[in-house]
Amino acid sequence: MKNKFKKVIMVASVFSALMAGSAYAATQEEVDSVTGPAFGLNADQYETTLDSYKQQQEAELVAKEDEEIAALREVAKGRSIGKFKAYAYSVDCDPSNMTRSGNRPVVGRTIAADWSVLPAGTRVRIGDSDNIYVVEDTGGNIKGRTIDIYMHNDAETSAHGIRYPELYIVEGDAKEAQQKIDAILARRAERQAGQNNN
């Protein structure tokens, strides 16, 4: 009974070390002391079994996270304010490389808008995009229900052309839900980077 208990403790400690991301290479003697003749695994087979277990645990965790993200996305989408006319601009169009807010524009974040419709600092989702854009700029032709999305260069702006996406204001619960999504994805990226380095 004592030996059985000892083996269970040993297995638990090995799995804990591995799941915590610690580098752990079992010796053949340790494998034999844990698995015994009933399993008959050599050290390589044991490591392969542990790797499979870790992969299964990661897949289950990702599936659980994806369920949580899906639920949060419904809230994070924000409040629809209808369709807007959407242009695109880049540093090629505006060599000053400075927004009306006094910030440098950032691709995937900066948009220009009519501040009487969408005040500076308003956070919006454009269509089904995962990005949250911030109103940081204005423009001579950007009047009424019109936005201008900052992009890398003229080639991207030409490819974008003129579109009519639905806009969603991201505030309150929607903003909090988006922050939770961002945190889940950041933790996942960090966790998976750690696993790839081991």
C-alpha cells in the first residue's frame, strides 16, 4: 500500500512539473519506479505519453477558452449605430503622420470621423472586425456618417475603396467584454510560446 501511494505521489509530481512548464526529463529508473512492469514503458515512451497528455490538456483548455470567447463576443460587439460610408487613408495621403488628437496614427486602431457625430476617443467596431478602432483624426471630406480608416499605404487604401460597413459603439459592458477577450488571447499566446520553448 505504501509503495502504491509513493508511485501516485511520484506521478502527480511529474505531471505537475510538466504542466507548470518546467523542463523535466525522466530517467529510466524513475519511469520504472513509477510505472513498474504493469506498464512496461521505457523513458522515450514515457516522455511521448506525457507529451500526448499535455497536448490533450492544451486542446481541452483552448476549447473551453473558445466557448468563453464566443459568449463574450456577443456582448463585446457593441451597440449598432447603423451603416457608415468608409474611406481609407495612409501616411502616403497625409505626410504629417500626425492625427488631429496629436497622436501618431496606428494601423488597426486609428480612424478619422466627424467629431460632431463620433467624438474624439470614441471606440468603434467596424463590421465584424476583431479590431477596436478609436476616433483620433478628422478630414476635410469626412462629414456626417463617414469614417476614414488609417492603413499602411496607398495600395491598401486603393484595395479598400469605399465601403458601407455597420458600426458598433464599444463602451461599458462591451468594452469590458473585449478586455476579457484580449486577456484570454494574451494568456493563450504566452502559454503556447512557453510550451514551444520547452
